[in-house]
Amino acid sequence: MPSTTTSSPALSRRARREADAVPATAPATIRARVDGARAAFARGASRSLVFRRAQLQGLRALLRAHHAELEEAVAADLGKSATEFRLTEIFPVTSEIDEALRQLERWSRPRRAGVPLPLQPARARLVPEPLGTVLVISPWNYPVQLLLAPLVGVIAAGDTAVLKPSEVTPTVSGVLARLLPRYLDAQAYPVVEGGVEETTALLEERFDHVVYTGNGGVGRIVMAAAARHLTPVTLELGGKCPVWVDDAAHLEQVARQLAWAKFVNAGQTCVAPDHVLTTPELVEPLVAALRRAIAALWGQDPSRSPDFGRIVAPRHLDRLAGYIEAADGKGAGRVALGGTVDREDLYVAPTVLVMDEPDSPGAARTEESTPAVMREEIFGPILPIVPVGGPEEAIAFVGAGEKPLALYLFTASRQVADAFVERTSSGGVVEGACLIHVATPTLPFGGVGGSGIGAYHGRFSYERFSHEKPVLRKPLVPDTLALMRPPFSQLRGTLMRRLSGLR
Ligand code: NAD
């Protein structure tokens, strides 16, 4: 059973979070901001490379001048430490900005394309053009990074955008709404604060692209709303990211990687390892190694560590506490490490559950057969370890769930790693570490199936928010297309048959 404590500072974190709310934005203001962003695009304001550079530099200047204020806001909303804030909120955005500034000229250059012989003489180019006005809807778990990283791609591609920060992190929302108009063109990149009502009102509007990061339930609402305008979407969703461990010789190193990746931001990371699959004999050695890793990172009592974050809101804490309470050793796992919950401080200790070995790993996971912690995305500092017979069973187990955003492998066998890569589907795979693919701007980041639609980062963001327009130029003289027009003589008929590969 979890031990539940209640600390009571003057005004508990829970009470403060319950009192916080973002200001509402009136429908007329929302409409005016969307119209403004559209008008800015229509007059060509965002198209020139000089403008794009200036906006990217403005964003960089904002982060440089106000990182302390943003750090305080993120600490107020998520209890995130200063170093973790720099690593997970600032660094990913500045590296995207730097990459965009370095590569902008190259990305924007039209590319030559080949022309087949029958259409020659002609020249073909691919000319990237901005899409128009993009709606960026962001979640609370990395409230700075996940609003600003897509924005970098939007600016680089020459679009304008309406920015909707998450209402679940109201302090960060307020700071960004105040600062962004001071550093960016306020008409081209307006911020709309608010909750579901404001997001719903925004989704009524016609945009040229919607990029949404958040849970799959709302992802469906976003896609349905966008479909009414035939607007394309990028959906950056979540899910349950599995880990396979069989590298018995390196369990200490594996545990350190896992503990950091799982418990950073108190487990509220879309690409955090959700659960570990391993063989029964490695379960207890891995639990012991995780115990040592957690102590090395956050001390014997992580609630006292300045580096361990808090749960964003009481309703999320209650959900997580439910998983721990259900883990009573009777089918919903048992608590092997941690399990402490402090409701007033919104603290959940780094917790490891050991689950029962599933009877048939490849079977669909229903409410009757599977506890909630193994059906839902955990999104908190709880790590279930699921014993399975071996890699074959683990591959079947991964295949029985939604396609995950990421899959992590800690295996001593090249064949096993290859088997996972070839026979499972996921947004990405990392061997020997977790999370680091997200910080690699040369790789596209996104999901597949239930974990999302479309990828971004670096050049992939530029392409995501551009239309690559084919432009074909052919001289009128000589008129080589005459062959394709009637009247069709026997000679033309024979030529066409040859061209079509019909002999
Ligand atoms: P959230 O509650 O902050 O919601 C995100 C946005 O959706 C907010 O701006 C909110 O206003 C809007 N919204 C919420 N309900 C709505 C409704 N009914 N109609 C219209 N708009 C609505 O964030 P969240 O969904 O709790 O975020 C956590 C989820 O995001 C997790 O599933 C996580 O895995 C996923 N995530 C994915 C990525 C990624 O890059 N793939 C990154 C971070 C988080």
C-alpha cells in the first residue's frame, strides 16, 4: 500500500494550483488576433528571409533576457529545478533556433528536379512556399519548449501563427503571453490565453495548418475540427513507450538511464519510458539497481531534493495515486520501490511496480484482463516492470498495444535489437539510452498510428510548415508536346505504346 503523507506549508502547492487560472480571452479578441495573423501573412510580412531571421533572433533574445522569469514560472507550475529547466525547456528551443538560423538560406533555396525524356526540353524546380497561418496548440508538460519549438519551424518556413499555451500551466502561459509580443511581430504571432473554450473557438477558425501537442482524445477533436476546413494537421500525441532490458552485465548503467528518463519532470514526459519488459530473473536485480540509481540522482528522500519535480495538478496526482493504491499484489502489481504520495505538495515518489507475468503477451489488453496502469499512459513517476518469457514475448506485447511514440532497447544482442526494429512499429527507437532522439535536430520527431501524425524538428519542421511547390518550365518552341495531341497518326500511336512500356 502507498504511504500517503500531507505536508502543510502556509499555502500548499495543491491549494495554490487549485486557485490558479489563466485569464479568459473574449471571442471578439480571438477573432481579431486570428484575422491579424492572417492579414500579416496576406501582406507578405512573414515571407522575407530578413524578417524570418529577425523573428528567430527575437525569440533567442527573449530566452536570453527572460530565462530567469520563465524558470520561476515553470518552477511555480511544475516544481522543475533550474538545471532541468535549462536542459529541457531552453536548450531544445535554442538549438532549434540556431539550426534554423544556420540553415535558413539552404532550406529556402529551390531544388532542381529531373524531367523525363519525353517532356524535354524543360526545367523543373521545387520551390518551398509558406503555408499561411498556423495554429499552435501546446500542452503543459514542457510548457515553454512545446509552444516555442514548433514556432521556430513556423517562423523559418515564413508562416504566421496563433499561439495557444496550455491553461494547465497558467504561470507560464501568462509570462509567455506578456513577453512574446515584445520580442516578435505581435500581429503575425499573437498569443491566445485560455482553456477549452478558447481552444474550441480557435478551432472554429480556418487555418492553413494546425499543430497540436497533447493527448490523443483531444487530438481527435482537433483533427475533426480541422477536417471541416480541410486543414492539414500535425498531431504530437503520447502513449505508452516500452523498454526492453536483457543486458544483465550492465544493469547499473541501464538503471541510471532509466531512472533519469522516467523520473525527470516527475515522469510527465511524452517520451518517458512507460514500462519495462524484461525476463523474470532480471526483475529483482533491476529493482535493486533502480533503487541505487534513484538514490544517486535524488537522494534517499527525493521529496527533499531540489531536483525532483512535482505533479502538475491535483487531478493528475489523484490518477497516479490510484495506480499505486491498486498495486496491492492482487493482479495490479506490487510496489517494489517508492509509493509515497503527498497530496498537498503534489508529490509522488519515484515508484517501481512489479507486475504479474501476462498469460498471453500478444493478447489485446482489456479492462478485465489488464490493470489501468498497463492500459493508460502513466505520465507520472511510476515505472511498472513486466516480466515476460523473452524478446519474442516482448515483441508480441509491444505489438498488442497502440504504436508507441518511442521504444527503448537495452540489449546485449544485435539480433534482438534488429528484431525489435524490424518487427515493431513506433515513432522512433533508441538503443542504449532514452529521450536523446528528441534533442537531435537532424532526426524527425513524431509518432505513428496512435502516437501521432507528422514529425518536426530542424529541417523536418521547415518542410512540415511549407509547401514544396513543383514549378515546371518548358519552352513553347520546339513544340515537342505535339506528339501527345490528336490527330493520332499510326506513328504517334506506336510512339505512345513504346512510351507506355507496351512495346
Ligand atoms: P493539455 O491539457 O494542456 O491540453 C493541450 C491543449 O489542448 C491545451 O491548450 C488545451 O486548451 C487544449 N484542450 C484540452 N481539452 C480540449 C478540448 N476538449 N477541446 C479543445 N481543446 C482542448 O495537455 P495534455 O493533453 O494533458 O498533455 C499531455 C499529453 O500530451 C500526454 O498524452 C503526452 O504524452 C502528450 N505529449 C506529447 C508530446 C509529443 O511531442 N508527442 C509532447 C508532450 C506531451
